[in-house]
Amino acid sequence: MATVIGTDQWLAQYKNKIAGVQQAAAELRENLAAATVTTSSPDGAVTVTIAPNGGLGDLKFSHRAAEHSYAELAALVMKTVAKGQRAVSEKVVEAFEPVGSGTSAMELLTSLAPEEDPEEQAPDNPYDDLAAGAPPAPQPPAPPPAALPPVSIAAPAAAPPRPARPAVDDDEFDERPW
């Protein structure tokens, strides 16, 4: 025999279920907002911040970036961005797990997540080819010798004073038309 529940009991269960879904949605929103990742290249030359949607939020270069050629630096940026995007993807999947476990939305989300580890990337990456054929990064100029003899520079000779202008008489001034 089936148990019959009253309308009030059914309504209370429904309200509890709705409150649970609202709580889970609020937690999902907070976890997704916190899914931003900041990561750096192995040598610290490049630091990127990746937003929860996988977009590049920030890109910074340290002084070590000058040690790389342009092609090497481009490859390093791309590898660091891919590493950050993979980490963000993992955080987004973790955030969605409580709400979407076992759903087709979760299957779609996990199927779109990048799987390749940028550290184990195949050498057919075009940025790697560019970096391999690029000339080495320019070296900074050599520092000056430690001790140079003092150099004395004589001041230029003073110019002779200018002759004084003759005094102009007021009467003489009126005679000149210009």
C-alpha cells in the first residue's frame, strides 16, 4: 500500500529541496568566481592569470624574460597559458561536481577540459620550432672596467667682456625715423 502524504508535508519537502538547490547554486557561483589561477613558467620569466572562463586575465614578465629570444618567449607564454588553463579547468570541474555529478552537463564540461600536460607537449608545436631556429637572446653590454684613471677637464677660457654701448642722447633719438 502506497503511503499518502498530505499537501502540507509535500510542500515542506518541496521547499527544503528548493532551498538545497539554491544553496548549491550559491556555492557553485562562489567556487566558480574563486577558480582564477595564477601560474608561472619554470624559470619565473612569465606569470599569467587565467580567469574561470579560460581567458587570459593578466600577463607579466620578470627580468628573466630578457634572457629569452622573442620566439622562445612566445613559446614560454603559450606553454604557461596552457598550464594555467588546464588548472582552471580542473577547478571549474571540481566546483561543478556537487551540482552536476552524473549529468550530461558534467559530461560536456569534462569532455571540453584540456587533457594535455604542457610540460609533456609534443615537439611539433610551431612555437617550439620558432624557438629552436631563433638566434639567441642579445647579451647585455659588458660592464665598464673596475678602475679608470681620473680625467680632468679644464673649464673653457672666459670670454672677454663686451664693450659698453654708447649713451644715447634723447635729442639724438628723436631725429632717427626708425
